[in-house]
Amino acid sequence: MIMRRMPGSISLYLRYSIIKYLAFLVLLCFLFSTYSYSQSFYYKKEGEVAVYTNLVPRTEGFKKIRTPWGKTRSKKPEYGTIKYSHEYNTYIERVAKQYSLDPNLIKAIIKIESNFDPKAVSRKGAMGLMQLMPQTALNNGVSNPFDPAQNIQGGARYFKKLMNMFNGNIKLALAGYNAGENAVIKYGFKIPPYNETEDYVEKVLYHYTYLKGNRRNKPRNSTLIVKSTNRKSNSKSEIFDEEQLRDELDGKFLIQLASYPKLTLAKELEYVLKSKGYPAFVQKAYLPNRGTWYRVRIGSFTTREEAQIFKNSLKTSEPFLNDAIVVNL
């Protein structure tokens, strides 16, 4: 006798098969996601080589990490406006001289901390222009954190301690100012992987870079002669020849950033630097057996030491200018 399935039973059988197949797929996805997100990686630095592994190491010196690809940030920070109060310049310049700090850096910190509001109070309780926490204020001799002079004095004193602690590394000192020095030490003398701290360092350096290149915000006794024109227009920039510079800046020191055989390359770098607020300019020079070259420079300074200090700060904030040199006219 031949058995035949009824149409209803075929439909039920197909439905049951599909459900089993979908359940199997869901189980696979769950197992894969659990493996990928719970898997641990291990990291060790051997000299200049970084070693990563997903196997439990049998030797010492490895650190356990979540992922070997590091952490990414979803977007760049909001830098804010480039408007700065001049009301506290006297205090800023005085403490900058006292603690051997760049006044533009102190001003950039104030810009990000409080936007020049002496009565500012954060949700965590930080107070005043440089947003001092109560214990930090007491530790640095500040009895009234809402007094601009006291606040800037205490904030600069604390920042100088951080600069000394981290061997003059501005980025680490800024990270310590934001997250605390212990956080920087905890993460191996690196910027802690906190979005707030990473953004803070980047924002302060952005305004510091702008202030260093903006003539109106230079300290009154600055010896830097700004040769910049309209920062927004590369086509209007002036090209200086060597004789012209010698006539104007004889005996002064300049910072040479790069030298190119093509004017277009020099002007591109000049435009990038001017867009960041640096007083860069292009100087034309004739080199024996090599023809005309175009140098991108910043100048000028009365002493080599002043130029060297500016060059070092430039290398910290703009690593791509690592080959900058100080030259004398």
C-alpha cells in the first residue's frame, strides 16, 4: 500500500525545518559574538617591537588588554571660539615669568577650563579661572579660588609641578592637570585613555598653537617679529628674498621648518601653518649648483635661546615639524 502525506502535514514539516535552521543560526551568532567580545589579548614590548597574542603567555612581562587595535574616538572635540579675554594678561604674564611657563599655554588652559569666567564652578566642584579642585587649591596656597590672581597663581604653580614631574612633556602635564597625575602614571606615563582627557589635551594644544601665532595675544615684551599676512589667503602671502631679510632682520634668529625646490610645496606648508595661527613666511634663496629653493620659516628672535625654546614647543605641538632648525641671519 502506498502512503501519501497530506498537504497540511507537508506544510507543518517545512515550518518545523525552517524553525530548526533559524535556531541553529541564532546559536552560531551568539557563540561567535561571545567569543569575539570575551576573548583576551596580551601585549608586551620587547625593545622597539610590540608583541600581541591571543594565547595565554607562558612568560612574564605581558599585560592583558581588551583589544590589540586600541580605542577609537567617534568624533573630534569641539574647540570653541578663538576669542580670548585680555583682562587677566597681567596676572598671566607675571606667573608665567615666575614659573618659567609660556603665558600662551596658561591662557589656553584658562580658555578650555573656564572660558575666562572667574566664578565658574564645574559639576565636580572645580572652581575659578583654572578650575582648581578644593584640595588642589589648598595644596597650592589658594585661599580664595574665585580671586583671579590667586587662582592663576595656584593653577600655574600646580601645572609647573606637573611639567617637572613629566620632564617637560606638555601633553602629559595637560593630561595630569585634567585627569590627575596618578592616572598618567597608572597608564605607563601616557595620556590616559579617557575621551574627556584626550579631548582636553587636544583642545588646549589647539588654542595654544593659535595664541602663539596670533600677534594680538603675544606678551608685550615678545621679541617675535611676525611676518604673516592674511592667514586665510595663501595667494596673498609675500615671498622674501635673502637680501631683504638680511636688511630687516640682521643678527636675528629664525626657525627654518623646511626647504623645497618648488614654490608650490613651500606655499602649501606656509598655508597649513598660517591656518593654525603660526606666523610663517616663504623666503627665496639661490643655492650654488642647485638653483632656486624656497624656505619656510618663522622669525625672528633676538637670541638663539629664545628661538630654541620656541622650536622645542613647536616640535611638541606639531610633530611633523621635527626637522626644524634655528638659523642666524
